[in-house]
Amino acid sequence: MADITLLIVDDHPVVRDGLRGMFAATTGFEVLGEAADGREGVALAEELRPDVVLMDLRMPGGGGVDAITELTRRGLPCKVLVLTTYDTESDTIPAIEAGATGYLLKDAPRDDLFDAVRAAAEGRTVLSPAIASRLVSRVREPRGESLTIRELEVLRLVARGTGNREIAAELFISEATVKTHLTHIYAKLDVKDRAAAVATAYERHLLPS
């Protein structure tokens, strides 16, 4: 069988070097390239066409969720396996909604990482146990037009008077993504602007008093 080809996207050079060394020392894998942020990762994924992209999430210069969204939009055949230290819902849910095939934490054992890459290359979903448990709990919650974790984060920052550019920087997302979240917030709260969204959120106890 042909080797599984990989692209590593992480802003820490030591992490990239470590991952490259691990896969180089193991049969069945070939690392085609490395990127230091999401935007570079998208460009290299289009150029190199790897089977699997190992994607970190929070990276200066272009976060992982925006990169996954763009890879999905472009219809590239590569599978994205998120490999990060962050396991909160505000990280996991947006990444999976954006199109990630799997989500693994960086403290995963080496063999688990190799198995996860093989599974992702085959199109199979792989999640760390903690993430899987959290997603099951979320699915079992009552359905409705409630705000997502990310939308609540955006709304909290809006309530503090934070502008879109600063919100994007703090949450490691693009300004366009912030505007999209605001559009969804306005629709769900049935309001037309930031001030009304904040006032309604306080009325509904969505924000701490």
C-alpha cells in the first residue's frame, strides 16, 4: 500500500519537528510539508494534495477553524485531523462543524496518533475519549435556537465593547467569521444591532449580570 501523505500545520517549530521525526521513523507515512499558520496550510494543501492535514487550532496569522472552513469550501480531498491542546466546546464544536474528520489532543500516545491518521485517511471519524464524551452530552441536550458556545463568547466580548478586529484576535478567528457569528446571534435573538443583542442577552440571562 502507498504511504499516507501528510501536511503538518502548527505555529510551533519544535512541535512540527517532533511530528515530522515521529512519522519519518514509522513506515507507512510521508510528510510532504509544514506550515506555520492556517493560511499557509491551505495554500500548501492545495499545492501538495496530502491525504491528511494535521491541524493545530490557535495560531497567530490564521487559525485552524478558518483553515478547515476554507479547505472544505475549496473541496480539497484531504482529510483534516485536528491535533491541539485545547479541548473546550468552543474549540471542538466549531472545528468539527467546519469539516474536521477527527479531533485529537497533543497528549495522545504515539500509537493513538498513528491510528488516528490512518483512520482519517480512510475517512473514518476519530475523536479523543474526552471529546467524544462531551459531544455525546451535547447531542443529548434539548434542541432549540440557543446560542452556540462560540456565539456566546462573541457576545460576551461585544458586551465589553470589544470591536470585531479585537474579537477576531482574541478568539483566533477572522473578522469575517466574527461577522458571521454576529449575523447568527442577531437572527436567534431577533434583533438588528449589537446594543439590542446585548440588552436581549441580559434579559434572557445569557450573559452574567
